[in-house]
Amino acid sequence: PPPYVAAFTAACADVAADARKARSNLAQLETLVRGASIFSDPAEKIAHLVHAASDRLGRAAAALANARRRHLDAHRPRAGKEGPLAYKHCAAIEAALAADLDKISRDLRARARDELREFGAARRPVLCRHARPVPTYPPLPTSF
């Protein structure tokens, strides 16, 4: 295979490792929120995991874009011309990794939003006990 294939594959292995670690952060986040209670307030740990996963995904996406720029763009076939099989293989790997990073990012945003909402909803009744109920008034008469 051409020399750029080995360099690109090594860069993609690093990106895949970052994606695995981000998925691990998401799993820890889910476990932490499910096990949360009023007596154990993991809000700081949740924020740390969300930030760590987000930061890791950003670095992985930047590394993938850099690998594409350094190794694939120089060997991109001209318009209307079919590229070699090694280039097609590398482009397919890049597309699959980019789709995986995008999916993890969407999952992170959705899980963080949903789990923080659930965590806040579980805390609200205990923390807001002192709040008075909103009074309800009978409807106003239509004729005086």
C-alpha cells in the first residue's frame, strides 16, 4: 500500500481510541445519574464527565480533520477520475469515523440534557418544599 495509508490508519486508530473513551464517559454519566439521590449530589462529577466527553470529542474531530488534510487530500483523485482502492478504503474509514463521532456528540447532548433534567426533577420536590402552592381563584363572573 502507499505510504500515506499507514500514517492515516495510525491517526484513525488514535481517533477511534478517543471515541471509545468518550463513549465510556457517557456510560459513566448514565450510571452516575441513575444512582444519584438527594443525599449524594454528583452535579460536579456530572459536569466534569460532560466536559471531558465533549473535550475528547472535539479533539478527536480535529485530529480526524487534520489526518484527512495531511494524508488524504494530497492523494484525492481528480474530478471524473476514479481513485485507487487504497484511497477509497481510507476515505470510507474517515467517513465512518466522522459519522461515529457525530453520533456520539448527538448522544452526549441528548443524554446530558435528559439526565440533568431527570436529576433536577428528582431534587426539586425536596429542595422546594417551602414553596407555597399557587392559589386558584374561581372564575370571574361575566355579568355584574
